[in-house]
Amino acid sequence: MTQLEHVNITVPDVDAALRFLKIVAADFVVRKDGVAELGYRWVHVGNDHSYIALQAAHNVAQAQLPREPYVNHGINHLGLIIDDAISIEEKLLNAGYRRNGPLVKDSYRRRIYFYDDAGFEWELVEYLSDQPEQKYLYE
């Protein structure tokens, strides 16, 4: 079986990224918080199955503004499986995060889309079934 082990994201503020992830991925812990030889900070945050590598830009002076999702080449959003979409949606809204559309309720899953402080869009999915034919039903 193939499974995604990690993604590596260059972010403008590692601590801001960690604040967002503490809301949407309560089971994630910081595995390592370090500084690379070139002087930029990096953090691995995750659980026993996968993690997200967050890193500051190697050269902040050359860092560009975020690209426009769904227009420019690159990642459009990152998807995480969560336990309770309604509760997490409320926590994110109370923390001031901006959503991209309302909660989507399918027969066997709930999906919400939010932007973090850096402008990355996250799709947060709560599955209401363990059956693959139901989980991945496209209605």
C-alpha cells in the first residue's frame, strides 16, 4: 500500500503554521524543531503515521508573495482527515481563520476549506464511514 508520509512546505512564519495545525490536527506533536546549516528554521510536526515539514524560507529577501491557488502551477490545497468537522470549523472561525465556502455535507463525509495565516488552503475531511466505496463516493 502506498501512503503519503509527509509534505514539506516553506512558510513565512513557522509559529503561525503551528498555531493553525494545533487546531486542525490536535494529535500532531512537534517531532523536531531545528535550524539548518544555512540558518533557516525547520519543524517536523505530525503523528505516528505522517507529518508535515514546515520550514522558513532559505533567503527571506528573495521569498515571493504566495501564488494564486487554482491559477498558478503548484499545490492548490492540502487535505487532512479530521475527527469532527463542525467542532474544528467553530474553533478555526473563533481563532479568526478565513474559510473558503461553507461546510460541504456529503452522504458519507463532511468537508471544510480554510486558509491559514500564510494563505495556504486546507481541505479538512471528516469521514462518516469506514467503507471505501462510501468514503470516496462522488455525489
